[in-house]
Amino acid sequence: MSPLSKLSALLIMPFLLGTPTQAMAQELTKLAWPHSQTLGRKAQYPSELRYVRDHWHIRPISDRYVVIGATEFLTTSLGGVTSIELPKSGQVFKRWDKCGVIESDISIADLLMPVSGRIVAVNPNLSQEPGLVFRNCYTTGWLMTVELSNPQELNETLSSLDYKIRLPYDQ
């Protein structure tokens, strides 16, 4: 049975049988959102990272350099990442400038630069394996390294706890 036929049957079955079962609801969730296996487990937001409103994390590696990546919330919301368009090394961006695009199974998201600075490196593995962003957003799924032009902007980012408190308002 094709996924579309299965989804149709699950949508119609509750009306024929009276009430949907827990198993039907779980199967429907899996078909509607293929990455729903992450639901129900506690999401991770490492405390050594900084976070911004658009669901990017910032890992300070020195006073002048940071590594930028997607948060677990964003990767789970996007579903499976299918392609990533990242800026080139050497490009300079101001905070909140569009600097790339992440395309997934269910949507396309602009990558807005969470800090001002110059791109010094992009993750070379993402062009061949964009799914790394979903599978390992805090480690091998990093997006880019940036040399900060205004380190004070990090003071305007959120701690792990502040980010977690803000999340219910974004869902």
C-alpha cells in the first residue's frame, strides 16, 4: 500500500469505525511527519551554546570566532533536510541578513545571519550530505564559522534556559 493510500485510509477509518485508536494516531503522525520519531524525547539545548529567535545556535570558540548551526527545534520542525545553500568563505554579513537557504521535505527556510561578521569556513560535508544538519545539528551538522565584527551582539543572544522558555511560544 502506498504511503498516500495508507494516509487516506487512516483519515477515513476513524469515521467508519467510530473513534481513532492510539495506533492509528501514531501511524498518521509518522506518515504526515516522517521525522516524528524524535517526538516524545526531550530535546537537547546545550548550555555552552547561545541561541537566537530564529532557532540558530552559536558556539563561541574564541573572543572573535563562533560556529553557527541550527537548533534541534528547527531541524525537527523542518523534517529531513534535502539541500542547503550556504554563503561563500570571505563574504561579510550584517546581523539578520539573509545568507543562505535550507530546504527540507516540508518547507524552505531562509538562513538569517544571527551575528555580524565574515564567513571564514562553511561545512564542506553538507553539500554532499545535507541530512547531517538533522542528525547531528550540534556536532557534525554545523553550518559555518564566522569571525565576529561586533562581538557585543553575543550579549543579545539567549542562554539555553532562556531559549527553552521561549520555545512554547514558537510552536
